[in-house]
Amino acid sequence: MVQAIEIQQFNVQYNVARSLDNPIEIQRRLDHIASQLLVQTLENQLTKLNDTDDALYFIEQLNFDLPLDLTHGDDLQLATTWAGALYTSIQRILSQSGMGVVCFRDRSTFIASFLEDMMHGGAWDCWYYAEFVYLRSLSAGQAVLQVLTLDGDIGRDALLELTRRDSLEPLLTGLTDAEVGAIATQCLLPTGSSVMLPNLCQTWVAALRNLLIRMPIVLNSTPAHGLIRLYTHVLRQHPELGPDVNLARFIWGLLALRQTVQQMTDRATFLHQLADERWTIALNRLERGAGRQWLTRLQPELTGAEVVRLLHDLQVDAPVTPTQQIRTAFGGIFLLVGAIADLDLYNFLQTCPYPEPQGITKANLLLWLMALQCLGQGNLAQAWGDRGVLAFAGLTRAPEREWLADYADRLTSEMHRAFVQDLQAHCQRVMRQPDRFEYQRSLSSLPEPSEWLSLYSAPDSPLPDELWDNTLRVMSAIALQGFSAKLGALEGSSPSYLSRNFLESAAEIGVSEGAIAINFLTCPLQMVLRMAGFEHFCWQIPWLGIGVASPLENQRLILNFD
């Protein structure tokens, strides 16, 4: 169970029988055993274990009593008895798993937890992070750099664990380009020869394209950021592919090629040459560097068309002109998309107990009503017909009040009760998923709906039935709570605060083929969003539509704060 034991402080109190002579000499003998022999005998016991458990166990305090017969046995025998009692006490307290005992799956999970707690400002209050106290005087970026690069392999696994927890983006956002570059080099690109097995490139390309289709990643001009994001997210979806330094080098070369192509003024022409496999012309246009080396080396493995498709997935193409542009006073409503997608609320709404209305899907209707609730009564008149709010819900026009009243009449108290029960069961299932770690604390139970979310008492309310209004308030509270879970210290903020400081942000919405970009014009706390990594999120959303005859399906949503 235990392979190594580290004791930070060891206090001993000796109770010596009155019948024994010379207690000072006895103390010296026992001190010698404790300081010189106990560690070695404890290690000897550990070597007998054939244990592959890499877990780290932290015990805040351990007390145990031990009788020693000083008249029988030499010092080594006494040390062995002492070590056995200590080891047994450790096993006993670990099996109880009570207060003062903390366990991590392995060293990388421990590192990831420390970095996550440090981002949230709570690391220095945890006694089990005592080994990192020397980092407290450093900047957050330098502390992250030192912890991750002390052992590159453990640092790499910690990055993978942070990715599984959806905590990678907030971490990267707080680092400088130089710090990210050093982490990428030390953790993902150690020196050594490359090994390229046959057909491996095809597997990597398929994994990358699958990732970018399901979860498009916004890449900036710094390849190190892109390397960490792509590598960790590929292995999150395809753990069987790594860890593999050759995959990291493959992605690094691809990003170098992407960066070179991005700088071309006529990159569309270059991409056509590449697609037509005019290799000599294409290679001659590339500068000498990692991008050209990557393409030259992989030319036998990949066709020109495959390279172009991969570059296109990495957002390398001729600039796309938006086909539509919309101004909205409530562009921040799109900030809820991440929580809705992560918590799978859209699929829940598609199968919820309410009947399908005529001329509109119930899921899109309920998303629109949720948006209105989140914005509060004070914004209802303006938000009702706002094209941005309609776009958020995948609608082209707002339902009429009479139509809403007729639909409300079809709903029964049993439906409302079943809606809440099914919603609670749905959230419990989602919370059990390992990659929904960041929501588990905020949504361990259904949140209490705020009065801010109620629209029933508003003039010409879209929710003419109070029970229906109360039911949907539960869902709206979940969406807001899920959004705030990504905001660090602002987690758990009130709906009114979240609305005024985030949701009520003016924006221009640009629609192009396959993508919807929300370009924020105002956002009081946009720095909080940047630190939380929102500018790097890029979701694939099945329900979004922007003022067109038919909703656009599977659009990529991109948030821009510039």
C-alpha cells in the first residue's frame, strides 16, 4: 500500500518505568534508535512489498503508543519493532480515511490539484501543500513554471490532468508567452531522436481532425500555446495515443507550417498548390524552418489534400467575410453556451416531459425563455425581440404572447414536477462524469432559484403560468451557476450581478459559413473572462441559428474580446 514515507516532524515522548536505572542513558539510547536506525528498518519493511500503487497519502498528524522491552533485544531489534508499530498505525489511519488524511492518485494529480487550488487562491491554506511554500514569494507564472518543469514527465501528466478537469485554459491565460514556451519545451518536447512508425501519421491526423471538428480550438500566433492545447486535448479524447513525444513533435511541426502559411499574403494560392500536390513549388515558397522540415518529412505519408484539410481545420484559409452581422445589447448571453453544452442541457430539453409546440421545437423555445429569465424583468421588454437573444436560442423570431399562453395551457402540474425531477437526475448523471469536475462543487445539488429569474409578475409576461415560471427558474439557475463555476473568485455570484456585469454586454455577431463570432463591444469584467480562458473557448453548438429561414446547425461559436 505504501512505497515511501516522508515524515516532516517526529516528536517522541518516553515514559520510563521507575524500576529502571539511569533514565538519561535510556533516553540517549532511544534517541539513537529513532534518529539512526528507525528510518532504515522502516525502509526494509517497505521493500518487502510488491506494490504498484503510485498514490500519495498525506497525514496531518499521527499519534500512537508503543511498549519497548529494553532488557531483551539489541537496538536493531528494537528499531524493527518500532518501525512495525509505526507502519501499522499508518495503515490503520489510511484505511479509515478520516479528517486529516488526503489522497491523490499519483504525483501528477497532486501537482494538478496544487496548481488548480493556487489559481483559485486557496493553495496556501492547505497543509498538505507544505512542500511548495517556497514558491509563495514568486509570481504565479514563475511558480507554475517551476512546479511543472521540475520533472518534465510529471509536468506533462499534470497538464493532461488539468485538461481533463477543464482547468488548462485558466492556467495558460495567466502565463506569459515565455513561460508557456518553457513549459512546452520541458514537458512536451524533450530532446531525443524521433521515431515515426508506418501509418502513424494517418492516425494522428484523424485524431486531430476529430478533435477540431468536435471542439474547435482557437489558436493564437504563439505555437507553444497551440501545442499544449492540441496535444493535451487529443490525448484527452484518445488516451491510447500517448503520452508520445513524437506526437508532440508532429503537432509542433504542423503549427510551425501553419504559422508560416498564415503570414503569406496569398495563402489561398499556396493552399491550391499544396492540394494539387505541386510539391516543388509549394516547398520552395516555404522558409527554411520547422514547417518546411515537417512537410518534407511527411510528404510520403500524407497527400496534399490531407495537409490542406488539416490546415483548414486549424483556421488557415483565406479570410472569411461574414454573411450576416447583428448588433445586440445582450451579447453576454452567449457566455452561457459553455455551461449548457458541458451540462448537456440542450439534449435534456429535447427529451423533457413538455409536449412539442407547433411550429417550433420545445428545446429552442425553452432556451429562449431561459435567456429572458437570466436577463431579468428589467430587460424583458428590450430582450424579447432582440435578435441576439433569439440567435442564442436558435430562433428566427419571437413567439407571440397569445401563442405562449395557448402552449402554457397545455402544460400540467405533473409535467412541471416531472421536469424538475428529471432535471435533477440528469444533473446527477452529468456530475459523475470525470471531465465535469469543475461543476461538481457548484452543482452538487439544485441551486435555489433567485427572484431575479422570475418573469411571472412582469407585464405581458412570456410565462403566464406561475408554476411554469418557477419550474424554468430552476434550469436558468443551473445555467448561471454553471457559468459562474468558471469565474474563480466570482463563482456563486448572484444572477443580478452576473447579468449586469456579463450578460448585458453589447456585441456584434458575425455569421459566416460554419462559424458564429461574438465580438464584444462592452463588457465590464472582460478581464475576468480572459483570466478564466473564455477567449480561447470555441464550442461546437448544434442549436445555433442567426436570423435565417432555417437555423444553422453545428455552428462553431467563437468569443472575441478585442
